[in-house]
Amino acid sequence: MSEDAGRKALERNILKHRAMLLARPIEKPFTPPGKQYVVFELAKEKFACDIAYSDEVIVVKSILTIPCTPQYIVGVLSLRGSLVTVIDLRYFFNMQEKTVLGSDRALVIKNGDFRVALLTDDVVGLQYIAHDEIQSNSTILYNFPKEHVTGINNERTIILNPQSLFKKEVLEVNQ
């Protein structure tokens, strides 16, 4: 083998090795297990709802009140031909003394085909929250019924348990 052919073979091997190094899969940074949440404000507190239950954010134009309902059920609204129950979590969580008036936004959450609109002061956006960030024991959570709150994260965002808001006892009219 000539010296020129040996050099070309060496160059090919070097280039092949470089190509294999560059072609390896890029290592993704470690992301702890968690979920994406829709974060909203209510009575100067931040709440988060699992994005899997979040349907859309709407501007509330008209709510039909229903007599003989609990105080936290504001009424129903028509959303593209479907009736959606509107809940004010201020009353549900006894936060009415901190009310900030003037909001017309609601977060519509769903469970199958059933939807409920939660009145909000503002919808902040989406946030990824790692499971290990969520604490279930905090003095802030003592004011909230345990079945409706999963926990709180390091940024004082209260994580809702949206499944509990679809229970019959919550939405049933029995007054």
C-alpha cells in the first residue's frame, strides 16, 4: 500500500469517527417527573389546575342564575350550545372577604363530556410543576378542604384536585 493510500485511509477513519461522535443522540437534560398546569389567580392567591382537565379560557358574558343552589354555584352559561355550571371558588373555599371584583374570565375544566367553569381574577399561563415540588402539608392549606387540594409548590401556587369538583355532592342542588 502506498503512503498516499495509507494517509487517505487514515483520514477516512478519522472522519468516520468524527461523524459517529456527531451523530450520537443528544442527551436531554434531566427533567423530574411532573405535570403541566394552567395557573390562575383568585383572591390574590395562585391556583394551578392539571392541563389534562383544562379545556379553555373564556370571557364570561352572561350567567343565568339558578335558585336554590349553594352560594358557590353562580349559575350556568351557554358555551357553544352546551350548558356549563359556573363555580366561584372564592365561596367554595371561603375566600370571599378577599374578593377582587371586575374579572370576566373563567377556566373551563372538563371530565369526559362534562364541563365546569371556574371564575378567575386572571389566567397567568402554563407552568410545569415537578411532583417533588408539591408539598401536601402546609399551613396555607389548612384553610382548604383536603379533597379539593392536592398540595402547594415552592412558589405558593395551590394545586387543585379538579376531579373533586365534578363530584355529585359538589354540584348537586339540595337546598
